Amino acid sequence: MRNIILVALAAAFIATILTSRIHAGEPPYKVRIGYPSSAVSTLPFDIAKEKGFYTKAGLDVEYIQMRSALGPQAILNGNIHFFTSPQSAINAAVAGLPLVVVLSLYRDTPWVLVTNREINRAQDLLGKRIAISDIRSSPYYFARAGFKKLAIEEKQISLITTGGTSNSFATLTTHQVAGAVLSPPFDEKAVSLGYKKFLFLGDLADIPYVGLFTSQAEIRGNRERIRRTIGAVMDAAAWQRANRSEAVKMIASRYKISQSEAERSYDTMTGILSPDGAMNMKKVRGYLNLLREERPIPEDLDPAKLVDFSMLPSAR
């Protein structure tokens, strides 16, 4: 038995060495990843680049910031290979665009409605301006779910689109709006500046969070690039779990927040990381039902056709 274990370990070690040599001896895959804004939710992507996980996987990765609404068409035009909002992919795919979710980094969502101190009850929101990233973005749908819970009609609130969570935070803290839908670290940062978490939204709707989506053409023609990209990001997420102290320092430095704010942001986001990168199909079905409230979607649409998790490390 001991000999079998030693042989297996030796084989795994040799495979790792050979893989490294293969990656080192070939030109790296060029990869362009689009994202709407930087937040703690995208920390695994930062770690993958800064800690060399992309390089180890034989990838040369470039990040390109753009609004969520532009991501699907940017992929189909060949401007980028991936975008970090699976929700945007599903939104576009049900409209007929050939897009597929290939990675879901989180099993839950951390969105919260943060307001100024003058908002003490639901009625105080009437006639006020609330910042969200974009129409049909996750903050948009969670804001609507929050209004529904508070028994407020959407027409009684003015939703202001900002293009990203960091912009929503800036809009809130420059007193242009009474509230904003935020995620870490911006919610914690706002609280430190005197704002308050008025309502947690993350459990009010089934909406996919951060991950990766790409085109059907990319899946047909470049599965290896997808496998390596996903694998590097999942390795970075594992590093994040295992290195709390260093990850907290990264968060504090990157977002200019205090140690305690960074620790709370780290704990919130690391606690909801997906163990395998797949998405619960209940979340996909729930989001489709949400979309059906505003446009016709065939009842027989198969949610499984909107995702492809066969290239995840756990699927090999």
C-alpha cells in the first residue's frame, strides 16, 4: 500500500513538472477579461495576476474596464474573451445572443442598501435618488427586490445609474443620492464615513454574482484557454481562503480602507466563495423567473443551456 501511495505521489509530482515545462516552452495564451468595476468580489482576479497564477497557467491576461451592458457585445465582437458578470450573460443569452456562463465564483451575494443617516424608515426613501450600477444589473434587481419588501413602488424612487459599484459609492459620499446599492468594501467604507446599512438585499432574489462568461464560439474553439483561465482564478480563490492576513492587507491597500474594514470585507466575501466554481441551477431558474416579469421568455427554455461548467477543475 505504501509503495502504491509513493508511486502516485511521484506521478503527480512529475506531471506538475512536465506541465510547468510545457507552459514555459510555449507562447502564453492572450486573454482579455472585461469587468464593470473593482471590488472585493473581484479580488481573486487581482490575486491571480499579482501572485502569478496566470503566468503559471501559461496566460498573459489583460483587464479592461467597461459597463456591464457593453460586456456581451464586446465578447461577440472579439474585443474581450471573458466578462465577470454571469448575470449579464444570462440576460443577453435569453435575448438570443450565443453566450455561456463558465464560472461562478460565489454561492451567495452580499448586496446591501446603504443610506445617509436621515433615512430611518421606508417612507423616508420616497422621492429620493438611489444609485445603482446599471439598469438590469445585479444592484438594479436587488434594489427592486428591496423596494418590494419595503412595500414601496419603484416609481416612487429615482434610480440613478453610475456604471459601477465604486461610482455608486462616490455618488453617495458626494451627497448626490440618498442611498446606494453597495458591496464590500464600499459598504463598510460608507459606514465608517457615517452612512448606515439600511437593508440587506443579498437574500431577496436569486441572481448570479461574479464569475466568468464567454461566447459559444470560444467554447468550441478555445477550450484550453478557458480551462487555464478558470483554473488560475480558482487557484487564486483557494489562496485567498488560505492567506487571510495577506489578503486583508491587499484589500486595505487597494481600497484605502482601515484594517477593521478590510477584515470585515474579507470575511464577508471569503465566506460566500463557491467551493467548486459551479452555479446552483436554482439561482439560474430564479433569475429567469425574475426576467419573465419584464419580458416574454419561453417557459420551456432549458437553464442548463445557459451554463457550461465542464471546464472547471472539479469536472476533470
